[in-house]
Amino acid sequence: MPTTFIEHVNLTVTNPARTAKLMQHLFGWHIRWQGPARDGGTSIHVGDERLYLALYAPPAQAERRYPKGRPLNHVGIVVDDLDAIEAKVAAAGLTPFEHGDYDPGRRFYFLDFDGIEFEIVSYA
């Protein structure tokens, strides 16, 4: 196991609980921590024992600090069963798109409820 890895990605979302529920549904992750966050916002950390997404929402009256999608292009997540995850994405009411089957693996993308793009890839 490498000693250097990405521990978490912090994303600003409109509803951390809704996004955490989606991640739990898709990937079997669990909530590692939740509570108050900077500037009066709220945050939920959802993932596994090694890595997680930090889902942050500023207070309702605050403006977003960063334009959506800039500079983030997408979050890539490796899964064992690409077809099963795609079915879960569709069941959640989201639309898989841009399917690719090229070396070294298969992949598709989807936009979550906030327009954040996720790339789901399988090397199986």
C-alpha cells in the first residue's frame, strides 16, 4: 500500500445529507463524521476507513465562495462492478453518460444533484 494517497476531497453542496445518502447508496460508504463547519456551515464526511468526501454547505444566507465546476472537472471513483453502480445511479434519478470502454478500464460519468461530475471506473 502506498504511503501517499488522497485522504479526502472537500465539495461544496447544497444539501450534505442528500449527497451523503447518495454516496452511501452507490458505494456502501458510511458517515464518518458530521457537524458544524467553518463560517457557520455544516459538513458531513462520508466514505470508508481510509478515504472520504467532505460535503460542505455554507449557511443559507452565505454566497458560494467558488463558482461550481471551477477548477474541479470531476471526482473519479474506482468500483468493482460498474454495471451495478450504473443501475444505482439511474435508480437515484440521475443520468449516466459518456460511457467508455478503453484501456485500462470501462467508465461512465454522471452529474449529482448539484451538478458535480463523477467518473465511475472499473479495472475488473
